[in-house]
Amino acid sequence: MPVSSSPIRGGLNPAERYLIHLVSCAFSGATARDLPDSCTWRSIFDLACQNSIPGLLYSSIKHVSSIPDDVASAWAASANMTMLRAVQFEAERAVVCESLARAGFGYVVIKGPVVAGAYDAMEQRSMADNDILYGIIEADPSSGEYRVAGMTERDRRCTIERSQVTVQKIMGELGYTVVEQLPDACDIHFAKPPFLSFELHHALMEIDSPFYSYYANPWRRARKTDGTPGDVSGEFHFSLEDHYVYLVTHAAKHFRRSGAGIRILADVIAYRRAYTHELDMEYVHRELAVLGLLDFERELWSLACAVVADGPFDEDAERALHYMIACGTYGTEDEQFRLRLLRKSDEAKSGNMLFSEIRRFFSPEEACPRSLRPFAQRGLLRPLFPFARIAMFLSKAIAHPHEQLRKIRYLLFGQGER
């Protein structure tokens, strides 16, 4: 499993095992058994929220008689909110996409909205944001494939930079503000109250990603959805197979950076079930082999099938599921730190890792928590960044001493155990 390097030992606890039972019931339609005496409904609901699956599990729990009224009401409200957000996102996405097309951009809706379409009901798949690939594009005269407009790499880089300026103007006119635009990021994150959030991508992977070369031309696999083939504005799409390959690749990116929760298993189950007869798995496996992710996907699918069957789980599967549930939807800061140290094992052998991490800790360019970005982005506050970083570390040490001590142990002694 991709979590084989996890320091976690042991299997599933009763609450995690029951959570997986509810996931199984959500996909199989089976009636959920009653809650074990060793668990509380509040703990199950909290685990579901941490993994962004309360809407998926609502059909599994709403007929269980032992659930307290307050938890049942909170669960129903969460599922309804997921559905309402999905409806509003869909309406707003149409507005954003129309504005992009009107400005001459080609666009592809990616990630969450595509995966959500594979679920049976809108409340089953939550989305924190919507992701859209955009660009001023052209057909490559030598291959016929689409690419960012420009004769040379430098020209295409200039096209991207101009496009980013235009996109910020478009989104600003729609009431959005920039939340995040890091120099090496592959997207710009926009937000509009109360909850609308869009990530507009000029690329599908960051340049330092091991998967970047495969997605270096993000438009290579795009196809025009409607209109004439020579039209390079408006809606484009990827094939079902290429969306699935990207789903798996994006999951691998999360596992590599900070871990990932069990929602990815639900996504894999929903997508492969919805498109069982359409997916060309021979093509999928061939592309995943190019990415070096064939074994990763097979292990994810094997684990997903075991979850749908509600077990039994061998020791490796139990440890993997325990790890994923603990990570939550997008992983944890603690796990991100540990995985980064593992990737720097060569530096550790040469004795440079400690210095490297200390330098990174105090560098606003390399490691800047969102709450400290004013110190990194404003000239007058920038000299205060190291002091703000220390203050944040100390406040976390007071609130969560074990987590901070664990980071120090990873840094000084290696992987260790949890």
C-alpha cells in the first residue's frame, strides 16, 4: 500500500471499523448494524467529518434507531449542506466558465466536479472548491494536439503570465479575491463569501512533482466538447480514462505530501462503478505504468473492494485504513513533516537535514503557514517572520505538546513510531 512507510502500528479501532462498515453499506445498500457499545455516535460523526464523508454515510445511518436526535440532526444538516453547496457550485461554475470562454480561454473542469458526477446523489460527495484548467491554447501544427499558445517555451510562459493577469481581472469582476498565488503553484486560488472557492489551473502538476513530465503539456489529452475542432475557446474535456488517471495521480500526490483519507477510496469505488462498461482499463493501466503508479492504483482498488465487502482485512489493509482515517481528507501537517523528512533521507545520511529543516522553518518562501502570510508578503512585516514562526510553534506546543515533540523526534532520530 502507498502507506507502507507509515510509522503506525496496529489495526483498526472499533470506531474506525464501524465507520468502514457504514461506507460499505452506503455502496452496497445493506442495512447498517447497530453501533458497538465501545463507540459513541458523536465520535463516528466526527470521524466522518474529518474524512469529508458524512453525506455519503447519511443513507447508512438515518434508519439506525440508536442514533441520538442531536447527532441525527447534525448529520442530516451536514448532508443537506453538501447538497446545497453542490447546487450553488454548479450554478457558479457555469458563470465562471462562461466568463472564461467569453475572454477567449479554453477550459476543462477537473477533479471534484467530475468525480462527484459518478456518485448516485449530490449530497454524497463534498467539495471544498472547484478546479478548472484554463488557457489561451492552439493546436500544435506537428501533432494536432492542443497546447498553450506560443512558438517557444518562453512564448508559452508569457502566454500563461498574461492569462493569469486576465483571469484575476475576470474573477475580481465576479466578486472573488485571491486567496493564494504561490510562485511555483500550478493554480490560483480564488474565494467569494460565504463559501465559494475556485482553483484555476494553468498546469496540472507543480514543476517539482515527479509527475510533472507526464503533464508538462496539460492540454495534450484535451478534446473540444462542442463546436468546430479548430475552435480553441470554450469547453474542452478529458476522456473518462484520463480523468481517472488524473484522479489516481492526484491521490498519489497527496499521499506523497501529507497523507490522504478514505474519501479517495470512495471516489475510486464510485468512479469505477459508474463507468464500468465505458472505461478502457488497458489504456488506464498503460498510462499509470508510465507514471509509475500502476501498483499504487491496484493497491488502492484492492483496498476499496475490501471496504465495499466490509472485510475481512489482513494486517496490511487494517494498518492502511487506520492510517488513512487518521490522516483525514487532505492529510495532516504532522504527516507532511514526517514524509518530507523521509524524502530527505540522503541529506540525513550526509548530516545536512537538520540544518536544511531549520533553514526551511525560518524561510517565508519555503514554509509559510496561511496564518503567517501577511508577514511573508508585506515588506514591513517580513523581518518579523522568524519571530512569528517561533510564536506559532510555541502556541502549538502548549496546545498539542505530543504532536510538536513527535516532530522534533522525527527530525532528530528519524521515522520512529506513533
